[in-house]
Amino acid sequence: MLTNLRIENIAIIESATIDFGNGLNVMSGETGAGKSIIVDAISAILGERTSKELIRTGAEKAQVTALFEDITPNVTKLLYFLGIPVNDDKALHISRTISLDGRNSCKVNGCAVTVTMLKQLGKELISIHGQHDSQNLLNPECHYKYLDALADNEDLYNDYLEKYSAYSNLYKKFKALSQNEEEKQRRIEFLQYEINEIESAGVRIGEYDELCEKRELFRNSEKVIGGLKDALSILTDGDETTGVVNAMFDASKSVEKSAAHYEPALKLSQEMTELTYQLEEKKNEIEKTLYELSFDPEKLSEIEERISFLFKLKGKYGESEEEILEYLQNSKDELETLINLNLSQDEIIAKLEKDKEILLEAADKLSLSRKHAASEFEVHVKHELTFLDMPNVEISVNFERTKLNTTGSDNIEFLISPNPGEALKPLAKIASGGELSRIMLAIQNVLSANDNVGTMIFDEIDTGVSGSAAEKIAKVLKSVCTKGQVICITHSAQVASYADNHFVVEKKVQNEKTYTYVTPLDRDGRINEVARIIGGVNITELQIKSATEMIDSACI
């Protein structure tokens, strides 16, 4: 269960702390106040993709932290699997920082984790239902997912997908073997040419940058040599001048003479002598460097040619040495596949036929499980829709056999008939906005029986619904709370009246900057907010009375 959420510098939210409770947590407010930003922040700590564009204008970074309590055994098991420490109090602390340079820092219980690991955890902590679910519901290509979730088909589906991948890879080999022999030979010769060109080039990672640095040094050779010679002339005796090194020796001896009369001068002289020897070493190093430096124009020409050659290789095989070497390895792998296809065409065909039988068997098992789930799905969703003021709606799951693909052997589509006597038609062509919201809630309520997450978020699930239907939605959301915590973003007075914990999200402009505030409401605050939803800006006594009655009725 999500008990605390802290948001810093996300969009128009500079700082907000929200303490969620058990039961139904409702968030309401004017459109554009920032409710969707809170969902985006929660998505961030679930490992979903984010962008530096989320960072509040003027801020260097954004951060979201969350505290989960009473985590489920599944979450505990996953934490152990990921090597993340588990607290004795079953509490889980998650933080995610997003920087302007695009970097992400994710921590779980103080342990650094990757975004991928965070996403694995997120699936076990929270499920979010909103506009994305509506899009999936309207897309028949996603309908199989609902049946798989209801039937708990993860193992069956993964088994099918593994067999499908193996069959597909073998089929690719078969196609490669079936290529025109002349075409295959041309491909082999081309690969051999490319491999030879890259290997003979002796590409080394980092070489291009090193050569560019050397070229820059050659181009500034006069400045380098001139500077070193100037330094050497200062340190070394000339025809008419004493160099700094000998001058320092003389100075040290002069100080030493004072030691006979002033004892501290002896130490000072010794230190000056040591310093002089160090300076003499540096002079010798400069002489050695000048002796070793060689700025041969021919060498510069070689460097220029090598840079030009590597630049051409990059244009053909990759933008970096790493990509060139990766291209080389891929070419070798392909060449080996073409040369060493040691299975005959008949042998591959025989194996393909055998593997296809195994694949079809796995597809049939998956299809049968989905059909059993479809029968249960139709009955339970119909029951939920009846409660949600859609008693005459008929819903059916249509199956059509199709060519094997990554999802199985079925085309699955939800059909509905919203009114008596009307034929069943695709959901996407029939359902209105309000009907779609209720159908989605009905489906999610049916699926929640198999959902082990501790928190469910419903983002404007009541869109397009009002009156008694909105109240029925509120009751369904309240019933879902018995299976776990619910957080609901709503514009419905009926839903808001059923809240166990109510938060209002407000946007204010201060000093020409926009700020969003999230405030928990007491009873009087809840009454005023429900009245605002009912009537708008100018709240009347009658609206206050109606809001009070709605909240009191919801508590019965």
C-alpha cells in the first residue's frame, strides 16, 4: 500500500507531500490543476519512461519518493531475487531523481537499482487504469491480454512464445538455405570482402580520438617547442646571463653564510638547495623532452591519412570503433551461417514439420484456456454492467482462427449490443464515452480478483458518466477497496462523496510562477469541494446541503 508520496520539481509542482490512507483515496480539482502530473510522478517511481521535460522550469533536477507499507509476499520475494535489502517492518522506500542531463538515479531501500529493476517492482506494487486502458479496450489486438490476465495464462503464453521463437528462427535458416545458390555465393563474397577490409585495417577502440589529439599537437608544434625552449633558456646559463638554476645555487650558498651567525638560516639554506636540485631535474626533463620531440611532416601526413581512412570506415560500418567491430562480428556470424549450413534442406523441412506440430499444440492449449476464460469473462462483466446501470448490454468474446503469430492462433475481439434487439458489434464502433468508462471499470473489477498489487489507481474512470451511473461507479470503486487500496482521480461529485480520504489539487499563480498544491480535506473541506463539483465557482447553500447529504448517504 502506498502511504506517502513526495514530489519535487515535477512540472508545475514545486513541492508536494501526500499521505494516502486505506480504502478509497479521491483526488479532485479543476481541470489543469495538476492531477495528471501526480499520476506521472507515480508512474516514474514505477519505472515507467520519463523525460527531462518533466523537470520544473528553473530547477536542475526533479525527484519523486514513495513509501509503501505492508508489502505483499510477491514483492518481498522479488526484492530478494533482485538483491535488494528487505526491511523488517515490511516497508519499501523508492526514490527516483531525474536530471537535466537526462540521467536517472533510482534507489530502493537505499540500494541503487536500474530502471528495468524498478519497472519489475512497479508491476507488483501498483496498477494504473485510465485513458491507456480505454485505448486498449478499443483495440482488438489487445483484447487477448484481458483473457490471459483472467486465466493467469503467463506460463502458457511464455511457453508458446518460446516455441514460436524457436520455430521462426529455424524457418529463417530454411529460407537462407533455400536462397538461390548464385545469390548466396555473391553474399558470401561480399561478406568476405567487408570482413577482410575491417580486419586488415586493424581498428582499435579509441584510436581515432588519439590520432586527432596527435594531429592537434603536430599543428601546434612550433608553440610547443618554442615554449619549452624559452623555459630552458630561463633555467640555463647564457653567454651573459646566469640561469635560474645556478642563481638558486648561489642564493642558497649566500643564505648558508648567514647560518654562522643565525642558526635558522641553515635550515632555510638546506630547503633552498633541495628546491634547486628539483628545479635542475625539471630542467633536465625539459631538455630530454626537447630531444625526444619529433614533429616530422611525414609523420603528420601518416596521421592525416589514417584519420581519413578511419573516417571512411565509419561512414561504411558505424559511427565509432565499437560499432565497426560489432559490424565485423555480425558479418562473421552471418558468413558462418551461410557457409556452415550443415543441415540438408530435407532435414530442416522434417524438423520444421515436427516443431510446427509442437507449436500448434501449445497454441491450442493457450486458445482453449482463453475460451474457458471468455465464458467466465462474459458472465462476470455482464453482472458488473448490470449493477452499473447497463442491464441490457450483451457482451460477447469473438474468436477467429488466424495464422500463427506472437500472440497465438486467435483473433480475439469484444463485441457488445448496448440495447435489446441490436446485433452484437465491435466494441470500438458502438460504445459511447460513458459506456466505455463503465465497461472498463467492470472489466477491471473482474480482473482485480487475480490482481495481487496492493494499490490500484483509476484516472478519471468516470469520464462521461453522471447521475445514478456515477454513484454505481463509486460503489464499485468502494468495493474494490476490500481487495486493496484505491486512488481515484475524479470530476464526479458522486465518486468524491464516497472517499475515505479526500485531497484537493489546486493551481495558483504567485510572483508570476505557477504552483500546484495538494491539500487533504476534513469534513467541512470535503463538503465544500463536493459542492464545488456540483455547482462550480459560486457555491450556494442548497449545493452545500446537497453535498452534505451525498457524503452522509455514502457513509451509510
